[in-house]
Amino acid sequence: MRRRRILWPIGAAGTLLTIGFWPGILISLLETATPNIFWRAGTDQKVLALTFDDGPHEVYTPQLLQILAGQEVTATFFLVGERARRFPALVEAIRAAGHEVASHSDSLARTIGLSEREFASDLLRAEETLHLAGADPKFFRPAGGFIWPSQATAARAQGYTVTLASGYAFDPYRPPVGYMVWQIKRSLHPGAIWVLHDSGGDRSMTLRAAEILIPWAKQQGYRFVALTELAKLSGG
């Protein structure tokens, strides 16, 4: 039962944010309940990390890279191992553009549905595909946004920082661009981690939202950094 109680606040983030909780209050509660999850950096500096899940995608990832290059923004891509094996040139393009690569599992099978052995295998295969073995730090975001405490412990034992976010656009559900922008804007704070998706279906509206949000955050005086830099501000 305790295992389920610990799992609950991680997965409930999306639901509560959707119905209108103020993100800062909610994330503070989640940080207290799950102290080993990296939700945001503890800093007063106006920096934030822009992260993208589920890629690479043969159509949307190249378009996104063009947007980021035009805005001179560094991002972190949580890539799926099996997709990286399909599009290795895109993984190289992400790195060549100066962005950071992190693990979002190997197959996108929901992390909580994996046995301990399956989880260990999934983590290792994605690591080998993404060439993360020598990375320090290295980041893992559970597929589906849920993770059991035992899985988080196993990931940390392999050197991973288990990472979620403090700003969600809910773009997998394809809401209007205005909704995505509103959700992300209200989560702006020093040390924020934003999550969007560049794969998993039509992501044209996500790209439009990014084109609005990036210059807006810059106008507020914020600088986009990779997760590695953000983690250092929290002593990670």
C-alpha cells in the first residue's frame, strides 16, 4: 500500500494541474512527497530547462531543431531507444546542434508496467543506443510519467537522475495552442523544467506553442539551459 501512496503524487501532477492548481504550490508538495525526483532546480537565477519527450521524429524533430537554432536556445531531448535506432542521424543532429540527450526508456512501454528485470533491461538498452554510459550526470524520465520507488532506486544506482518537470503543456492530448501556452506560462519560475513532445503523433501545434513560448520567456529575462547546467544549480 505504501508503494502505491508514493507513486500516486507523481502521476497525479498532470490531473491536478489540469483542473487548475497553481503549479508552484503543487510542485512544492510533490517535491516533499518524492524528494529523489528532480522536478526543478532550487535557484533564484532566471534560468530554465526546455525538454522534449518521445523523439526523435522524422518530421517534427528537424523542424524543432530549426526553431531552436533560430532562437539560439539549448534544450534537452528525452529520446526513446527504439526510435533512436530508427533515426540515428537525427540523434547525431541533436547532439551536433549542442543539445543534450537523455533517456525516456527504450520502448515507451509504461515504466510502471515493467518488472524489475524488464526495467533494468529497458534502461540498459536505451543507454547503449543513446551512448549515455559515460555521461555525468545522466537523466531518465519514466515512460508515462509514473515510476515505482524501487525503479527510481534502481535508476539512481545506475547513475541516473530521475527527472519529471514543473511545467506541463499536456500536448500529447493535442489541446489548442492557446491552452498549451497558458499552461506553460503560468509555470514560469527560476529553475523551471518544461516538458513538450516532438513525437507521438501530430506535433505541429506543439511547435507553434514553442515558437510563442521561447521568445516570451526570453522577454521575461530568462535563459534556457541544458538539464546538466540546471542540475548544478541544485547541487546535482
